[in-house]
Amino acid sequence: MDTSLVETLAWLVDIPSPTGDEGQICRQIGKRLQGLPQERVRDSLVVGHPRGRPLVVLAGHTDTVPPQGQGPARVEGERLFGLGASDMKAGLAVMIRLLEDPAVDAGPYDVVGVFYAAEEGPHEDNQLRDVLAAVDWLADAECAIVLEPTDGEIQYGCNGVVNATVRFLGRAAHSARPWWGENAITKAGEWLTRLHRFEPRSYVVDGLEYKRTVAVTRARGGVANNIVPSEFTLNVNMRFTPDMTVDEAVSELREICTGVDDFDVTDTAPAGAVSADHPLITRLAELSGAPRTAKQGWTDVARFSEIGVPAINYGPGEASQAHQADESVDLTLVGRVHDALRRLLSG
């Protein structure tokens, strides 16, 4: 494998960039790629510019989760260890090396890199939204490749998300005389049992199987050990399939939550469209030999879908390594993804 790819990855890992502190890595990437046109949007960076050929966007987030005691990047055998190695600085290293490659520059596409901040934080803070709004010519792209960890698979589309707050309301009372009140927590018992038995539902979209899921992810109730609780509040998280709109998903979740006293949607994110038949994506599948799978989860493919750009997930990181204290990445896989994209983009 190209040693400069490993060196680039180690360099990126050693630049701290937890969510909210991406300024340094943005500046360093900009400095390294200073010979290319650049547009900075907050702590995010667009590198490259349309020159009349079909436009291909490579996209990756620069932030990591908070550190968990990891030291500097280190290589052991065929693996590189360090915070963000898989999620997703391996993808950023591939992007940088492709943008620096004369063969890619001379190829049949205008290749642009989007390095964006705040993906690991709240959905509404993700700066890719700001980048796509500020740099409107990105909507003219032929396609986008999001280099999130996929274990080298080509993962199509992505699930959408709905979060809703549901409440059960009762009446407070002294716990020694609970019959004078109504316990909001135990009132939820039958509903929680029904949700506990909810089975993921499989749906096939363009030959790929996606699962629709519903789960309670947070719960809060009670104010003291001797008071019957008057309110029980839960967050319900739904992951819906690419064949549904946000409105359809909300409607279905509302029906699933029949029996609660209050239902309030707090957060939504659309699903990503499945671009299975796009010629450039089909060509990448042929060149890479990568497995073709469904993306069970949400990624920024959905943001590109919103502006009409076909997009896929294809990256060298390993999903099982994301957010681990001993995070690492298989360097062979990094090289394989880089080489497949280089063959695609250099023509």
C-alpha cells in the first residue's frame, strides 16, 4: 500500500478534532491542499471547483467523538490505532490523497472534497447542511460518495429517523396511600409491553432489505421515593425505510403510540434515496467488487438526496470500531477503497 496514505491517516489522527473543536483540522487540511480552490463555511471546507466535466463529490466529517484516553496514532501489523481511525479519518485520508493525485485531476471528472464539521453531535448542528446551502453548485453534482465507515461495502440509501416524546399522565399522591393518586409509570406498563414485543419490519427497496424499527431510548419519571409519580416521559426512536417520507413515518409512529396521553415529534431526518442504477455507482461496484448492501442507519447520504444528488456510502472504516476506546482500522481495507476510487475517478 502507498505509504503516503498511511502517513496521511496518522497525521489526521494526531490532529484533535472532537465535535465542537474542528477549527484546527479544517485549517490544517486547507493548508495541505492550498494549491486547490477552496471555500470555507464555518469550520467546514470545500476543496476543488467545477471546471466543466461531470462533478463528483467526496464527502466526510472531520469531527470525532470525545477522547477516551487514546494516545498518538500507532501502527501494529496491518492496523492503525487512534481516535477517529475508522470513524472517519481513514475516509478523510482517502479523500485527501485522491485530491492530491495528478491522475485523478486529469481524469474525466471534476472531483471535489467536502470536509464538514459536527456530524457526531446533534442532527441540527451538522455543518454539511450549511455547506450545501452556501455552496449551491454542489447540487449540480453527478453523484456524491460519503466515505463513512462501511467495511468497504457499497451501502445504498439510508434509514430516516423520527424521535418523539410521549407522556403518560397520572395524579400525585403519598406513596403510603397510592389509591389517592394515579401512578403515571405503571400506567405505561401495557403500552411498554406492547412496544417491547414490536418486531423490526423488513421492506425491500430496489432489491435491498431495510428494517423499520421502533425503540424506547430514554425514560424519566418520579420526583421522590415517597411520591406516586404524576408524569412519565419517554423518547421513542423510529428508524424508517427509504420508501417512506417523513410525514408517512410520523403518521405510522403516531399510530404505534396509540394509548399514550401526549405525543410530540421532537426531531426528524429524511431517509436517503437508493441510487442502485446510477451508471457511475454501478461502475464503482464493478471496479471494487464490493458487496452491495442496505444502509441500516442514518448517514449524510440523506442530505444529498434532499438536494437531488444521487449518493452512496462507501468508506474504509469499520463500523464495529466506531467510538471504541481502542479504535483502529485495517490498513489493507483503506488501501483497497482508495485504489477502487482512484480507478473510478482517473478513468
